[in-house]
Amino acid sequence: MMVHMGERGRARVAAALGRWVEPEEVLARGRALREDVSHREHRHVRLAADRPSIVEHVRASNAGRLPDLVPLRVGRMLASPFAFFRGTAGLMAGDLAASPRSGLDAQLCGDAHAANFGLYGTAEGQIVMDVNDFDETLPGPWEWDLKRLVTSLVLAGREGGVSDKGCRDAAEDAVRAYRGAIRHLAKQPFLDSWTALGDQSVLSRVKAKALVDDFAKAADKARRNTSARVAAKWTRRDSDQRWRFVTDPPVLTGVTDETADAVVGALPGYVDTLRESRRNLIMRYGVSDVAFRVVGTGSVGLRAYLVLLHGNGDEALVLQVKEARPSALAPHLGVAPAKHEGKRIVHGARLVQAETDILLGWTTIEDRPFIVRQFRNRKGEIDATTLEHDRLDDYGRFAGALLARAHTRSLDPRLLAGYCDADGSDLDEAFAKYALDYADRTEADHSELVAAVRAGRLQALIED
């Protein structure tokens, strides 16, 4: 049956969808932004006028964390300048806020360093690589993510013994790959660009052949990294025939009955945040145990629980229930705290990732916001600190292309292509110069942290 749309109906659709414009018109809008902020203006590191001392920043960022885990967080940040960088997204955001802005905003990862790109499994079992940490996600200048990525490549390369020339090459190639991916996606049908996956085929498109073996090894390991494997290694059946976690302090510890009840009691609220078909799936499982697990570097000290569930027979499913704090970028973007920080993180991940964990959701426990996700969803990684020059270079190209795809989920790639694509080498060189200089700044900040610990101004727990 053909439905004839009246004039008012057509007007409503037009208002919702907007006026169709020629692609060249959109590209021209992006190009025009270079008149206000040229590519070369991204070269310069500008520090925040009110930049705190490192001790002040670390103390402020530790507020609200579990006090007994704060020394462990500081200890992990002491390990290297790159480890320090991973725990100080807010410090860099304050500095980035002092820089000129291109005028184009995307949904940011917010902490797009090299260790926050990882492998995971799609619902169909395919192994892909993508941005995989959204604790700081907010809309903001796309260049903040890219500057954080290229700086992290320099720091990771230096930790792995790569020369400054090699680190510069990796940073420049990451930006070049970012521009190339943006240019490619700007020419694609919207549906094709929206569903583009970060699978192994991207390695060929960005000429990252030296990374093929690393990706294959990481993917093979990721396929085995499942809830079933966690259950086999970390749980056992007690005399009462219930499956429980085997504790491994300080990383994995038991919780009180009151805490376990609070976590389990918050799961129905989590279920309500899933899509309807997935609610039917998760409701088939039953809870066996709850434990506390220390996570990450920047996240150490947050409340993070593992929930062991059992399904069909011996089938195990492990969920991570992790406290969600306000984004460290929020004060520097003039954004008010979200009504629910877990919901902010989940919505950001769903917008940025091409394929998101089908069990990703949020809940509230004792008035604190949390996210909930599969603990091991065929997750894997390529450790950038272990890569030699040519492989770090390829990793930079791969990550740059993945970040470009992530940004185009929220920002029209034609606008971004217009801004990036004049004499692109200027942009590549500018971001690489920024990365080297900010890496120097980070090394100085890390030295300040080391000195503060030695002087007893901060406590640190060094793990074996």
C-alpha cells in the first residue's frame, strides 16, 4: 500500500533530517575552519595557566577512591612516564584546553592512549580492534583524542627503547593514517562508513604489514580469553556445591555479605538498561558469587566487582561491575556532571564503537553509579611498549585509522576531511612536534612524582 505524505508531514521529515547538501559544500565548511585555526597551530604545547603541581593533581584525582588502594595507584603510576600518563587524563585535558580548537567536536574516547586500543569479540565471534575505554568519554574537540594518542606512542616507544626519530615517525604516521581514513570514509555511503569494522583487513589498508603477526597472535589469545577460562582458573566449587571465586590479594579479594547483597540487588536495574532481547538472555543466568578486583592504572581505587553467574549446565559468565566517576575532561569542557555517569559511559561507547558488548549497561549501587559489562569478552591487546621501530610505526597507523573511524560515528567525516586534508603533511608534522614536546613534559611530571614519593609527600605501594 502506498502512503501519500501531506505537506505538513514532508515538512516534519525535512526538519528532522535537514536539507540535503552537495558533499563539496560540506567539505568547504571544514576547509573554512582552517582560516581560524591553521594546521601549524597544533604544534605548540600550551600548559594550563592554573596547572596544579603533580602532588596537587594526584591528591585531587584520588579523592573518593578507596583509601587503602591509593598507594597502589601511585605505585603503578611510578612505573614509567607512560604509566604516569595513563593515570593523568585530566592533567592533559587541562593543558589541551589552553590550546586553540579546530571548531569540530566529536564524541571523544577522552583517554585515547595507545593502551586503550584493544581486541575483543563481536556477538558473531569475530575478533576486532577498537577504542575500548570510555571512562572519560564526552563530546569535545576531535584533536584532543589524536594528540593524546600520538603523545602516548612517543612515550610507549621511549619505554621500549625506540629512538626519538622512530617515535616521531610513529606519531606522524598515526596522523597520516587518521587523515587517510577520514578521507576514505568521507567518500563512502553513510551506512558503509557507519558499520566499518576494525578487523585485520584494516592492516592492509593502512600498510601496517609488520603488525600482522602481532595482531594474529593477540587475536588467537583473545579467542581463548573468555568467561569459561576465567571460571576455570579463578573459581572452585565449595563443599556446599556453590561456585566461588578463589581470592588472590590484593588484586582479587572477597566482599562482605552486605556488599554482595548490594551488588546483586542492583542487577535488576542493570537489566532494565539492556535492549529488550538481551534482557531475556541475561535473565536465564543465576548469580553464584561476588568478588572485588583491582583494575587498571587510572581506575585503581574505584569500586570494581566481579559477578560470577552460571547458565546452562557448567556454563559460566563473569560480569564486571565498575564504579563510574565524572569524566576528568568535564571541568575543561565546561560540561556539568551527568545525571548518571554510568549511563554517560555506556552511551559514549555505543556511539563510538562499531560493535559494543551486547551486555553493556549501567546501574546504581548504594547511591554510586556503575557500568556493567562482560569481564572477558575475548579481549586481547598489542603492547605498544614492546614494539620495535617498524612495528610501532605500523601500530600508530592502525590506531590512527581506528580513531578516525570512531570519530566519524559522531562527526560528519566530510567536515573533518575538509579541515584535515589540505597540505596534510603540515598536520602530521604539527601533531608529531606536539607529541614529542608533551612527552618531554610528561617525563618531567613523572620525575616530580618520583621526587614527591621519595620525599614522603605521597605514599606508594610497589607491586612485586
